[in-house]
Amino acid sequence: MRRAFANLLTVALAALGPPVMADDAPTAQRVAFRLEYVAPPGANCPAKSALAELTSAKYRYDAFPDAARASLSVTVRRAGGRLDALLVARDDQGAVQWEETATPRWRCDELVEDVALMIYARFMTPKGETPEAWTLLAPPAPAVAPPEPLPAPAPPAPAEPHPPPPQVPQARLSDSAAPPFRPELSAALVVAPFDTPGVALGGALQVALRWPWVSLGVELRGVVDHRGDVDNVPIRTWLATGSALPCLLLRERGRICMPVAGGFYQVVMGDSVKARNEPDQPFGGAGLRGSYDLALSQHVWLRGYAEVLFQLRGARWAHTRAHSADDETVWTTPRVLPSVGIGVIWNP
């Protein structure tokens, strides 16, 4: 959240402040990119030239010449009924140096204006300072060492002391290096019709790390039987599980996961019956989950999912009634446990 406020403040300063790095700067010292612009069909987006003109007007020179070494791609995408844009800047070697997503807008022309401000706010440089080297139109000239003066004759001197040991430079990591993954936090409501004797209701919490094509998460889930009896036998059943969730991402919004779950059942029976099993019994299962995300804002998404879990280890409960000495099975875990859920995801 702090980063979002900082971006808004930078854009405001860039829009209200005086122009920097104007057309009086040396050509080789100007920020320049090769512009790549993609918009979805039917979005009524301005042409590539409109974005180039909006941005170049702020720099007071053509910021997108064909001879630029660095490149900047702007990809307009649909996001939950609105439009957002992914901005990626690369150096002349193709390495990503900057990546950002614009706030979703209803109209594409407003989004393109925001993108122009974002580009200007990110790469503006005060007069008298040199922009980042990878953004320059031409590579910086190598430093030329001054000529060494001719040695002057010196009187004889005593033996020279031992020179100090050479200094070995220490490697430094770039402070701007970003991790290759993005964290995700989510909370969901869960409906499981067969996890317990009656329809089970509950919730789940998940923490995940997302890479471009895969994600890995850990989920804690708890559900309880809403009914509280089985064939007039008072019984309340809980199921608590922990799951590992390796997933394969399908484009930006879909994913297929393979949950592996383990946990335990807990049962409480009424005083009118006598339980013949332990009240706590272990559970294990594995299966498939499919989900789809819908963007609510730049950092908040809505996710719906459906899951099928195949029982690897289930539970069984039996009881004895007061007037009978025989055991009577109350309920056993089915072989297949489907469930559905809907949750909110936060991408910090």
C-alpha cells in the first residue's frame, strides 16, 4: 500500500513540476526506448502514435526513436470488465530492468494517459544529472585516463617499504534486484457436501508464491457439519486439514492445482449413544483443483474454485444404543470429496 501512495505522489509531482531533460540536453544523454504497444481488439484504444506523442511531449523530444538501445513494451489487457496495462522496460541485452502494472480504468484513452505519466515519472531525471546508463540513446563514452606526467629524477632514497596488500573489491548486490516470485495471501469460504455426514461449511487460509508459470502454496482449511445429527443420532463432525498446493498457471487468471491434504476428523456424540471409535481419526487425500481469478483492483482479486479430493485415508464411526449391544455404523468417509470455494486474494 505504501508503494501505491508513493507511485501516486511521483506521478503528481511529474505532472505539476517543470520539464526535465528537455530538448537542450545532448542527444546521446537522452532517455530513449523502442516502443512496443499492443491493445486488445474492440477496446477502442488510441493508436501507438498517440501514446508516443503524449510521452514525448513531456520530455520535449522524441522519446521513442527507432535507433534506441532499450525497449519498452506496453500491453493493454482486460481486467474484470476494465482495462489495465503491463509496462516492461528492457536493456539492450533483453534483461528486464523495470516492470509495473497500471491501475485499471474503464476507458482506454484514460489508461493511455496514465501510462504516459508512469513512463515520465519513472525515467525523468533532473537537469545536471545523467539518466540510468541502460536508458541512454547512445552508450556512455568510456572514461579517458589523463596522460601520466614524465617522472622527474629523484635523489637516491633508502629501500622502499613493503607495499600494502592489494585491496580486493567486494561484490555488491543491486538493491533494486527483485525476487523472481510474487507472494499471494487469500481467505475463502468453503462448501463441502460430502466431507461430513451433512453438508459441511467452513473457511480456508492460503499463502502462496507465484512465478510466471507455476505457483506453490500452503492452505489451512476447517469445515463443520451444519446439521448435527445422522438418522436422529446426535453427532457433530469437524474436519481440519493442511494442504500443499502446487499449481500450473493458465495465462493470467486460471490455474490447475494438485492438492495433497492431511488432517484429522473430530466427532462429538450425544449422551444417548455410546461411541465405539476414537473421537479423533486421521484423514488423508489428494486430487485436482481448478480456479479462476477476477481482478477487483491492481492488488485485490476474487477467486472461485472447484476441487475433487480422493480419499487416501478416511474415518468411520459406530455407536451402541442403550437398548442394544450390537455396533451400528453411523458414517464413513466417502471415496470422493468434492468442494467449492470463493475467496479474496491480496497481491502485496
